[in-house]
Amino acid sequence: MMSGSSPPPPSLPAGGGSFFRGYTKLCKGLAVILLLVHLVVQLFPSAVTYLALIPARTIPFAWNLITAGYVEQTIPGAIISIIGLLLFGKLLEPLWGSKELSKFIFIVNFSTSACVFITAIVLYYITQQEIYLYTPLSGFYGVLSGLLVGIKQLLPDQELNLFVLKLKAKWIPSLVALISIVVSFFIKDLMSYLPVLLFGIYMSWIYLRYFQKRVETGLKGDPSEEFSFSSFFPEFLRPTLDPIASILHRLLCGRSERSDARGQTLDSSPLPGSDSIEANRRRERGQRALEQRLAEKLAAVRNSEGTSLDAADKV
């Protein structure tokens, strides 16, 4: 039963049957692609050579930078990716729209693969170990971690029940990164997934922070303090991280800030309170969409219960 004191977390269904409802066409289509590619790899193992990211062969097989993200080589990986895509997409697509979500997935997938490729080449030249050149790297985890960053941006204060823990959505990407780093020290096979996860988080933040166009204002990015780079870390580390992050900020958007007079002062500093106002608008928009979705689920459950009672009366 659903508690009347607080709404259920957005990743959980309101009723048993509603778990299978509400998924968007885009996410269902991508889930089918993930499943089909996984079946192809299982039936024809040699397909990994052409679809996964193998740094030594990326130059002739450049399409690997795109296809590698959709190749799940293990059954657990395919299950996690499909379920994660459906659940996270059901939260984000109503807020972003299908076009923006598909654009986000493409950019994060491609940029993550490019960063992993460059990292593998650099590690090879440093260590001279060919394992960095010939290990097939693939998986949808970069996009999944990027979708978590999107949830952090839109619904930062939404509480999710994770077994015995109650955790705000804004801390989920950081927790995933921390757990992945710790686990990779004990399970060496997971080490190949670590760069994909970390670059997925970072590149999605770069895109959302500096490049995503906001329809309501016509501006790009999210300059709010609640979505700064240091917001991914505990508060005691932020004074150390903020000066480092400011260098990247100046490189990426210093020139555009000087040329854009909308909502900014002449010295490129935002008008007082503009960041917090924009963040509040985004949170309110996310909360409205969440409440509407929960109300629709509740209505569907009540309708199904009423139908079953009518059938019982007729009997």
C-alpha cells in the first residue's frame, strides 16, 4: 500500500501493474536495441571485435565510438542497463522531451567513448602494456551514470529509498562513483567499467552545466551553485575544489559570458539571486512533473481496483 504521509520515490511504481506502464517510446526503443545487440554478441562472439571499443582498432573502426555504448557483453549488464534506461528515462523525458533526451544520450555516449579511447592510448604509452590497446571496452553504464546526473540537476532533493537507506537524488552520482572505485580494487574485472562510469558522470555534467539550451530562458547551461562541480563532493572539500573548477569554467564559458548581456552585469557576474531563481524554477518544474506522474499512477490503480470490484459484484 502507498503511504499517505509522503509520496513514493520516483523510481518505484505506485502499484504492482504500473511498474510496466509509463515508459516512453524512445526509451523502449533504445531498450530493444540494447537487447538485440546483446543477443547478437552472445550468438556471434566475433561481433565484439567490430562493435566494442578496442583502442588499437578504433582508427579504422571509428564507429566503435558510438556502437560501444550499446554493447552489453554480459547478461547482468544487459538487465541493469535496460531497467536503468527505462526507469531513468521515465523521469527525465517528460521534463526534457524526446529530442533533448536523445541528444543527451548521443553526446554523453560519444564523448565518454572518446575519453575512454584517449585514456587507453595514454596508459599504453606510459606503461607499454598492450592490454590497454586490445581489451574490448563497452557498456551503457556511461549513459546511465549521465542520466543520474540529470536527475541530480532536476530533482536534487527528491528522497529515494535504497533498501535501508534514504538518500537524496543529488548524492546518487557521487555514491555510484565512490562505490565503483572501491569495488574495482577488489574485483579486477570491474576495472574496465570504471573509466566508462566516471567519464559518463563528468561529461554529462559538462554538457548540462555549460551547453544544454534552456527553453524557458534561451540561455545555455546551468550556472546554479547547487549544480557546481564541487556539489558532487562533501562540503569540507569544496574550498579546495572550487578554485580548480573555476579554471574550467573560465575556459568553457568565459567568452560567452562576456558576450551575453541577458541576466548578467557588465563584469560577467550573474545578477544577485539569478542562479538560485533558476535552480528553484527547475526544481519546481521537476516536482510538478513528478506529482502529475504519481497522480496518474494512483488514478490507474484506483480504476483497476474499481474494475475488479465491479466484476466481483457481477459474479
